[in-house]
Amino acid sequence: KKKTAELIWFNGEIMPWQNATVHVMTHAIHYGSSVFEGVRAYHTPHKGTCVFRLQEHSQRLLDSAKIYRMTIPYSLEEINQATLDIVKANKLKSAYIRPIAFYGDIGMGLQVPFGTETELVIAAFEWGAYLGEEGLKNGVDAGVSSWNRLAANTMPTGAKAGGNYLSSQLISMEARRHGYVEGIALDRNGLVSEGAGENLFVIRNGIVMTTPVTAAILPGITRDTVITLLKDMGYEVREQNIPREALYLADEILMCGTAAEVTPVRSVDGIPVGNGGRGPITEKVQNAFFGLFSGETEDKWGWLTPIE
Ligand code: PMP
């Protein structure tokens, strides 16, 4: 079995990667009962290795658990500290970090007794650009999926829960089958929702739009970062419903997420977005975003937490 890093944080203990195993009757394997995060740490020349927006990610993990009435037996501060510890223990300069809380070997009953505590794992390992280095520069080809995102009041998309990712897998598998790098899903009303693992921004005539939380999205932390950076640069950002055809008429589209970072979309369903490459506002956002880690963008918001 492939080892992705030396060490892993498992229920309060840092142990060898291979030892962090669970039983086949783990509740979460059968019923999807997990909540998780994707976090990144970047190497910065001025502050060493820093975790990006640690507080917000740990808070969202606890929020996802709260929606599902799950008890994670660690506080926000303990989760923050454990995240820093595992990056440091693995001697990683940059990392993708995966905290996951899940119901373990607690029996086969679907109904979990209230108060049952989750297991908590925090893994940290090296992981490059999710949609490819090339994609970061030249943009990726995306396609609208025939699969809709989850309907309101079926499964909450505001929770980052394991089970939700069956929807994301259908969307991205279909996209790959059709030769696209990523899929874009519509919500049950036929309005633009998000990528399989990314939020979307659509730009036309200098106006930046992003889909609202009511369009079955996960309210991404990178989405919030992009909104904040754009506003800081003087752009107006409208959180509004986006019809499918706006994807075909956009000057620029960008996808963003912790794994995908800020990636331009160069075509949708084979229709070029703008001039078919990276647009100027997208490039500015990328520069501002990656500038946070190179030090060229001032971190006015306290988003970087050094591991030391
Ligand atoms: N939507 C979905 C479905 C996701 O999985 C992700 C990745 N976590 C995002 C949006 C982007 O969220 P974030 O910027 O917080 O990583």
C-alpha cells in the first residue's frame, strides 16, 4: 500500500502512516457518516511554512459535525494545534491536510446514539496542483454535468460530509468521460451551482458574479478568499443566481478551492470562455492569491498561521 507521508495524527496520537487503520465495519464506510476538511500549508519565504486559513477550516469541520449532531471530542484549538503538529512532524514544507471525523466501529445500527464520539484523523502530505500546473496557467476545459447538485433539504451541501462526495464523483467522472478536466453542476432549479470540488466565479463586462449559498454549494473558504481579494482590489462581487447560458457568454470563469486553488476555465461544453485562455481579472486574482504565500500580497486578514 502506498505511503503518502511518514506520520499521521489519529485520535490524539502521532503514529506511523501504516498503523492508522480502521475496522471494515466502520460506520462511516457503510453510511458515509464522516465530515472532513481540505486544508493547505504553503512554504513562504517570510514566515516559513504556514497553514492557510486554519481557523476557518477547523471551524467548518466543527460546523459540519454540528449539522449532523456529531460529537468531535476535540476543541477548535486542539484541532488547530494538531494540524500544525502533523505538518511539522512530517517535516513538510508545503502540504495538503485532510482532517476527517467519522463514526468508527460503533455497531451496524444506522441510528447513532446521541453523544457518540467520532474518531478524528489529521493527515498531511505533499500534493501538487489538483487541476494541473498547466491548467493554472492556461485554463481547464469544463463541461456542464447531467447530474444536478443535491436538492435543498435533501442533504445539506453546507456541510462538508463524506456522503456528499458521491455527488461530486458522479459529476467529475462524467466530465472526464467526456474529455473535460472538471464538471460543473447545476442545482435542482437548473441554475449554476459549482464544480465537483470547486466554487465558480463568472466574469462579464468587468462584473464578477459567484453563485449564492442557496445554489447548493459548499461555501468555500477559497471562495471567501477570492471575494475578499477582489473587493480589496476594488472590484464589485455579486453573489447572484447564474443561468447556464452565462457560462457560454462569460469573458472569464474561474474555479477555486483548496485543492484547485484559483484555476481559470478556458472552455465550457466546448465553447471558448472569452478568448479561450486565462482572463485578466483571473490573472490578477491568481497573483493576489499566490502573492499571499510569496509575500507579495500583504496578509491583512491574518490568514497565515506559521507552524513554528
Ligand atoms: N465545493 C465543493 C463541493 C468542494 O468539495 C470544495 C472543496 N472543499 C469547494 C467547493 C471549495 O471549498 P474550499 O475553498 O473551502 O476548499
